[in-house]
Amino acid sequence: MIKITFPDGSVREFEKGTTSMQVAESISSRLAQDVLAAKVNGEVWDLTRPIDTDATIELLKWEDEDGKHAYWHSSAHLMAEAVQILYPHAKFGIGPAIENGFYYDIDFGDTPVKDADFHKIESKMMELIANKEEIKRQSITKTDALKMFGDRNEGYKVELINDLADGTITTYTQGV
């Protein structure tokens, strides 16, 4: 068992490997619907990441800056997945959350993107949301990340990874 300490100082015990979503569900189904991410020991975590040690937790909702940031970051990934399906030759740079939303640097090559295409992308995003695809988190070495993105011919990602310090890199995948 692990001990989870809440912002009000209360402590509850959970099974080792419990996720932040399971903690939220244990409090209320409404909270589980509203929670977007969690701060575990002061670090923002996705809701499906297992908690293996005693920890402090703060469940983040839209009202919390870190909750908005997590939502927008996930939205950037979702948009990238939609674009990747609709434009298989698109190459991706960075896709960060920013102060009031998110963006993604995308090279569409010789395929012009028109205003009318934004509706197609948004519709594909909504379709993907309805599929409720599992988002998989994986920590890999820098070497493995370079190989993975190199094998996919993702030169922009390789450039970004080359600029990172040696160590582990977290990747998230869903669907594609």
C-alpha cells in the first residue's frame, strides 16, 4: 500500500500502481469527469501513470493553469494524429501548449492546406475523441528515440531530440 496526501493534508492509502484517475474516481465520479491531469509530488503527470510510492497529489481541472496546459498539450497530440491520418506525408516539429491554447509546427510539403481543410481536421479530431483511444506513455533512451523517429523519416523530431541532454525521453502514442 502507498499513502497519498491531498492538498488539505488528509492521507488515504491506495494500492501501489494506482493512477491519479483511480484516485479521482475514488473521490467522486463527477471529479473523475472533470480532472485533466494531476500534480504528483509537484510534477504534472498524466492521469494513467501509475503511482508507485507515497506521494502528494493535486487533481487538476480546467480552472488550474497546469490543467489547461495538460489539456492543450493533449489537444496538440490529438491534432497531430488527425493530420497524420489525413496527410500521411506531413512532417511534425514541435507541438507545445502555449498561454492560451496550442500549436503544432507541421510541414505539409507540396500539399497546400486551405481554410476548408481545418474543418476536415477538426472533424477527424472529434472522430478520434469518440474512439476513446488509449494514450500510451513510454520512457525510452535518447538513442532509441532517435532511432524511432529516424525510422519514421521524422527529420524535424530527430533535430529536436539531438538538442536534448542524454537520458530518457517520454513519448506518448495513440491510434496511429
